Amino acid sequence: MTYEHLFPAPHDIAPEHRLDPLAADAYLVDGELRRWEGATETACGPVFVQTGGGLERPPIGYYPLHDEATAIEAVPVVVLYPSGPTGRTERAAPGDGADG
């Protein structure tokens, strides 16, 4: 027994419920939004649809596969801590215990 009949074909999904794939091609470093020009990975939806090749999870977007240089650039910015009742955050100073 197969369950393929339980899943819609893409054209059977109501237009207001269809998802256009979203390209997440920007990333944030130190308050600056930067465009990613490198490799990406496809993000697939959790629900299967019927296709000519059987059941497949449709793509819902793409996200950056950052390289080592980009990750190292972002690390100092990730080490943030609250600066008190103002709610602002500031970069942690080396040696204050927040750096490991």
C-alpha cells in the first residue's frame, strides 16, 4: 500500500498557500548587512508533494554556506553581553570573562 495519493501535486496547492523559494543571500556582521556571493544550500519544506519522480520535498529557499574566513570575521561580534539596564549591548572586552 502506498500513501502517495495523500499528497498533492504542486499545481493542486491553492495559490495563496504556495511558497516562492526565498533566497537568503545576506548576512549580518557588526551591524552591517552584507551580500553573500558564495555557495548556497537548498532548504526544503517539511511537506512532500507528488512529482513525476515520486514524492519530493519542494525547495522553499536557499541559505549561504559561509566559508571559514566569513566565520572568523563574525566571531568577535558574536561575543556580546548586556551592558546593564539600558538594554544596549556592547562588545565584550578581552579578559572580562566573556571570552572563554
